[in-house]
Amino acid sequence: MRSVRVELRPEDVDKAAAAWLDGFEVAVHGDVEPYGTGMRMRGVRAFVVRPE
């Protein structure tokens, strides 16, 4: 199995967070798991924003 590492830019994360706060549905492509009071994201390849 091949592994490819993709780096998300900080602005990608900021745009996804802003869209979520504006009431959009934000789907994460990758692994998300609870971590403390937040979430740990591993292998995240993309954020997909959809209107509700």
C-alpha cells in the first residue's frame, strides 16, 4: 500500500471553520477522533463545504 502525505494550508482550515460558523455543513475527508475537549484529525485530505 502506498502512502501519500498531503498538507492542508492553515487558510484551508480557517475557511472550513468560518463556513461551519456561518451555518454550512462541513465534511472532513480523513480520520477524526475525539481528543480532550476537541478533535484530532489524522490523514485529512480535504474539507468539503455544503450549504444546509
